[in-house]
Amino acid sequence: MSHEDDSWTAVETSEAAREIIAPESVSLRPDNLLHGETIECKVHAMQISNQNVYERGYLCLTTYRLLFVPHPQDLPRIVDIALCNIADIMVQDARSSSAIVSTVGYTLGMNVQPEKEGDDVTNTMEVACKNFEIYRFQLRMTAASINMHNRLVDRLESTHQTAPIAFAKVHEPSDEGTGNPWSDLEVAESVRLGMKHPSRHNAASSAGFRITRLNHSFRLCATYPMLLIVPQHVSDADLKSIAHFRARGRIPAITYRHRETDTLLARCSQPLVGLRRRRCASDEQYVKILQNHAVGGLYIIDCRHQSSAYGNVALGAGFEIAEYYNNVPLLFMNIENIHSMRDSIRRLYDLIKGEIRGSEKSNWLSCLEGTRWLEHVRSILVAATTCVDKMVDEKASLLVHCSDGWDRTAQLTSLVKVCCDPYFRTIQGFAVLIQQEWLAFGHRFEARCGMKAHGKKGYWDDDQSSPVFVQFIDAVWQMTQQAPCSFEFNEASVRARPRCGS
């Protein structure tokens, strides 16, 4: 054993006993860490590649991340794993016939004893991420490595997990004004699409659109942006009435205008119709204005299966009744709910994890089909294609919703905009798209990405987690493969989006 190994063994043992490992003992440079990020503990480890190549280095647990730093240090090869991106952990004990010592989904920490003097016992810790990346590290069974593992498991089990990595950044206010940048973005986007000008096709909509500040304090709808684009003839009083009639107050809001066909894309949540067939005059008038705006009229797009929509009627919600809405066509897109998608990605996850571990299957493609993941992605793309055909070929406007209007609705409206407008196929435009359709309109990233698992309930057992955003990214990737020259960004950029979302 070298002098360096001797010194580190002593440091690891003493610091584990004190349950504190000093940040200054770690060979990470300050510019590798985020603002507000500190190193909690560090141990010697070896990373095992998929080709079973071993690389020595240090495994560091920080406030927000798990880092593997090769030794000698080579910055481009640092492994960076956000804690909120970890789906589960498995530890394989080299001394036991039982392969799994602990799994995070989540259970107890490492229940083995530190190695005795002269022993050379190692365990393999496998860290599997929600974006299908899997990392394997070999650790010597010292008190420090057990301490790190237990701290990591405690962090992942915690009901109040550390804030996602995005919030590690420290924002320094600019002196160039105090306006809300997202509100400014909404206004700029409405101008780009000509939303501040009247329609050139229809006198009935000659008054055009307006930006309402009714939701400035988020009192109308807590999951909507402060500024909303609505038809000029719909008053704020009407919007308040509609908010009581739509689930969670998510009123119809216009998010896109096709400049060539002058058709509109609006989104909302399901109406609270119920068994008593409730109706709202203001909501019906709003829909009529959308219908009269475009040459081809209006289609109401319900992302759900028709049976699911009928099931919601019994719960006091449902879908638009045709006779109340001037017989506007209602189309069901038959996209499965978040629970079906979670089950699908779990099957896909297990299949890919088995492949990485070397468990090859002769019927791998059949197993892939059995996950139904590609089937689900296809259903979303088919729905998007249907919507684009209605807007471009039939010159009809669309009103899109699912149940709450923040999962399948976001997928569909985003894909429609990607197909219809080349701006959203640029790097900047794609970022604007995610801000508008996902962040501003209240997609539940924390819940869907499993960032807040409760107690022993892990990512896969959380009934609110679902790969909604990952599925959207996969659908965009499918588009980039079919029309690569139509996108400014490539596969690397698309794959980076889920990591940023973590």
C-alpha cells in the first residue's frame, strides 16, 4: 500500500467516525462546483465502464450531485450525476451469495461491516438514472464508504430533498430594469406571431386579441402565467366565470397563431360538466369566437381516450357537450394516462438495464415491443400530425385539453408548434417553447420527475411520477431522425434536455 493510500485510509476512518468530511480535503477545483454547492464526503473508488474497464478516482457526494473525479484529474471525464436524477441504487456484496445488499427505491443503507486490517473486500455500487444512464463504481468497504452510501440513501429517501440542481445558481439582479423576463417573453412572442393585429380573413374577429393581466397575482389560476392572450371580445368578467367552469381554473388561453392560415392554437383543462350536464355561457361564447376566427372553424382536441373522458363525468368533470357548443367537432386522441406511461418506462428501464449488465436476450425486440414505449410515442406523434393537418390543410383552429391540461396537453401543443413553425426548431426557439408550454403553463416537473419521493416510496412507486417530458423529448428526437435538416439542433442537444430538467 502506498503512502498516499495509507494517509487516505486514516483520513477516511477518522472522518467517518466524526461523520464530517472537510471540503478542503477534496481535490475538486472551486470552478467545478456550483454557487452554494459544498462537498459532504469523498472516498476512493473505481468506475467500471460498460466494457469492464476500471478507472481510479474519487467519488464525491456534494449538496446537489454525486461526482466521480478520475485520478489523475481529467476534467472532461468527470462523471456528474444530479441527485434528483437518480432512480435507484443497487449494491452488490462481493462476500455474499446474495447479490443485492440494498436498493434505493428506497430501503435500508449498507448493512455490512467495515473491512478489517488486511482484508481487501470491495462492493460494486450501481447508480441508475432516470434518463437511462447507469454508472458502476467499485468501493472498498471502509467506514467512510459505508458512511457515504448511507448519506446518499438518506438524501434520496428524504421527504424534503435538497433543492434541484437548477436552484444552486445564485441570481444577481441586473441594474437594467426590474421587469419580469418571462412576461416580456410572452409579449415579444405575441408580437412575433402578429397577435396584436386583427385577423385579415374574418370581420367577426376584427378586434383581434388582447393580453389580460387578470392573473397577475396568480389568483385566477395558480398554474398559469401572469399574462394571457385572449380574444378581444372576451372580458375579464367572462374569464372569471370560465375559471369556475374549467378544472383548476385553467381557462382557454391562446398560445400560438399560424401566420399563413391565421388559425389559432389554444389550451385549457376539461370542463366541469358532471352528470348534471352543467354549462357556462361565457365558456360557450369564448369557444364560439375561436370557431368564427378561422376559415375552417374549430376542433376541440381531447387528448384522452373517450372512455376516460366519460369516466371523468362521474367525478364532476368530463368534456364539452356538442349541443352547447354549436356542434363543434370533438376529437379524442387516445393518449394513455400518466400511470400507463410510468409502467411503460419502468419496463423499458428494466430492459435497458439488463442489456447494460450483459443479460442479453434473443427476443430483445419482442421485449421492447412489450414495453409499449414506442407505441405510446407513436400515439402522441399521430395525434400531433392530426392536429397539424387540421390547422394547415383544413385551416381550422384548435382547442386542446386533457384532464388538468398540464401533461398530455403540453406534449401535444408543443409538438404542433414544432411542426408548424420553424422558429421552434431552432436552439433559441426550442428553449422558448419549453418555457411557454411547459414551465409557464404549470407542468408539474417536480412531481412527474420524482424529485420529491416521500419516505420509503421511491421513483418507481410514486404514483405521481411519469415520464411526460421525457416522452415529449423522445417524440422530438423521432422528428429529428426523420427530418434532420429541418432542425438547428441535433441528438446531443435533445438528449441534454432531460438532464437539464433534473
